[in-house]
Amino acid sequence: MLHDRLLVRTDTGEGERRSSGGIVIPATAAVGRRLEWAEVVAVGHNVRGVEVGDRVLYDPEDRAEVEVRGVAYLLMRERDLHAVAAERLQGSDDATGLYL
């Protein structure tokens, strides 16, 4: 990876989802802008706040897809992230492990 780029693997594929109440939401349903979570699999040498294995929150409309050895990944810049969730960010008992 070069510069401030991240290679991430999405947590869920395109398809139907379930709401917290158990209602099935089809993949074709129009929803507002919805952010998604992904797992970081590689980072560039200029990335400062993210490490491999962290979970990141991103906007799926600002993504570039790439396929490596038959597996689909997303390529993005560190500045395009909205949040980072990692165990290493939990410094005390009241910490959430989320860096916004």
C-alpha cells in the first residue's frame, strides 16, 4: 500500500438486512445515506491512526473496489474514514474503544 491508503474488507455483502426489530429490508430498498463498517487488511506507510485488524466506519459512496486473488476489497484514503474501532484504543474502564 502506498502513502495514506487503506485496503479494507467489508463486513457484510450486498443483500437483504434485518432491522433491530426483525423486519427484513430487501437489498433493493431505497434508504438514506448509510455508513458501513469494514476490517482493515493493509495500510500505507503514511497512515497514522489505523492499524491492520482495526474496524473502520466509512461512506460506501466514496469507495474504490479492487479484486485481489478473487477476493473483493475496498481501497480508500485515511481521511475518508469516519471512525476507528479497536481494542488498543481502550485506555480505561470507561473507554468505548471508538476513535471518532
